[in-house]
Amino acid sequence: MDIENILKKLIRYDTTADKENGKIILWISDFLKSKSLRVEIFTDKKSGKSVLFASAGPEKNIGLYFVGHTDTVPAGDGWKYEPFSLTKKGDKLFGLGTSDMKGGIAAALSAIARIDPEKLKRGFGMVFTFDEEKTFGGIRYFSRKKEIRSGKIIIMEPTDGKPIVATKGVAAFRIEFLGRAAHGSVPDLGKNAIEMANAFIFKLQSFYGEIKKEKEAVFDPEFATLNIAKISGGDAINKVPARCVLEFEMRTIKGGQADEIVSQVKKILEEERLEATMEVLLKSDPIMNEKSEFSKMMERLAGKKLTSANYMTEASFLNENGNEAVIIGPGPVMAHKADEYVSKKSLEKMTDIYRKAIEQVCF
């Protein structure tokens, strides 16, 4: 099966918010078994969603892993082409997920189809996850089931062939401020939760001013960032709001910074005597693998210089135990856009890069 047909099969499954997670996992499982790979499927009892782990070669000596998510965001408005049917126009292959990231998955499947498992001196593994687009639930679930240690990891996100070896970390929060309701005509009898949130934001921004002074040249911008993302409170203009919910995130540039931010957020709430509940939605350190030999190898194979990104990937949850991750996939980068497409030429080139990576690490 050529790469275009592999992608066609993947696109037909509506994995928007993992709607057909079970179906796409089953198809990938059958494909990999037909190529003599060992397959394990882990199903989360709470969500009913599954992660697939496949491997070839020596089971106790796996040196290279491919990791990718099967879910997509909704197609949204503005599409001229059918999202769940592959449409070819010249070099462009249109369909939901062609870029993010079923194109990368198709390239990896095509690459392993060209490998003879009997010749492997070291093994390779493949991980296909769910729920990357919202909470990274799939990779977090898989990490509790199976440990990846001292592995070289390729994250198959779309990068237009550029090897990304550094991504920022994150500390993301949801805080619910708890006030006391009163009639708007006598506000002193209540406790305004929106004003509590405002006082917190003022202190948070002051703290961020100090964090922002720290720099890491590998990133652009080279400092941590703060995004006050969502705020919701109050239900009537003549009523003191008893509740206000705030969501925000900071993208971090060095190890331990996320823990520092969590501690400081707690401290602000305590010092300001703000009655609130705090939930840490996500917390991870940045990955910085620009100096590793694996990164340099991928740079040679890609023929493009190592670079960084400000977003997170599933690599952030595999960034321990001596693992080294490189994020590289086909292009152009059309993630979350109407009439999403991938270049067939880029798919074929990425297939070759993935195949060569297996050969250099595992043969």
C-alpha cells in the first residue's frame, strides 16, 4: 500500500475529539500486524479510549520510538473539500488531519513497511495516542502503563521537515474565587469574586515581571510568557458576584520553573487572603535536546538546521529517564486550518527520513 492510500485510510476515520478512536486504532493495529510487528492495545476504562503500542526487533533493547496522536480538532467552517475524504490536487492532499498529524503517521507506517524486522539489532517502538489536542490525556495514560527509558523519540507533528529539538514547558491553572453574594445596592454586604480575581491578576503580573527577566537563547521569544486566557464571573448587574473562574498559563524556559510558578501562585492566594480553589491543569518542564547526538543525526537526515518551538507536544511527557526527543514531520504546517493539506512530496521525503532513522539507530 503506497503512502497516499495509507493516508486515505486514516483520513476516513472521524477522530474529531476521538469520536472513532477505536476504529482507527484497530486499522493501524491490523496494518502493523501485517508487517510482523507486535501490538498491544491499552484501553482507558474511564474514557473508553485506546492507545496502541507496537514494536519490532529485540523487545528488551528498543532504541527508537515513534509517537503520534490520532485525534483531530473539528473541521470548522470554510472548507471547500470533504474533510473525511482525501482529495488530491496536484501535489496537495486535502483532508482533516492530513497535516496534524495523520500525514506524519502515514509516513511512519510507510517507512516501517520498508524495514525487514529480522535484520534489526535494536528494536523500535510506535505509540499512537488519543486526546492530544485538549489535555494530552492519551500520552499521560500510556506513561502510567508503560515506561520509555533511554529512548530516542520522534514526535511526528507537522514541521515542514524541520527538526525541532527544544519546546517550552508550561504551568496552566484554573482558579475559582469564592466570594459572597449581595444585592448590588449594598455591595459592602457581599464579597466580590471578580474583584478578588482582579487583585490576584495584579500580583501575578508583578511576579511575571520578575520571571520574564530570565532568558534562554534557544527560544523565540527567549523569555517565559503569560497568557490570561479565560475569565467568567457574575450573573446579574444588580448582584455582587459570589464566584469568578480564571484560567491562565505560563510557558516556561527552564527546568524547575513550572514548580516555582505553582508555588508562587499558592503564595499569592495565601498572602492576599483570597478564598479560592486552585487546579493545576498542566505542568511540564521544557525540552532542550539541541546538543544530543540523536538531534545532530536527525539534522543531517533532514538537511535542515535544528530549531525550537513555543508550543507543547507529547514529548513534554516523555522528557525523563534519559529520553531524547526530536519533533519532525511533513509539511506545510496547516494544523487547525480550513482545507488542511499535506504535500505528497513532503510525505515521501519524510518517509525516507524516518526509514533512515530506523536504519541508523536500529541496524
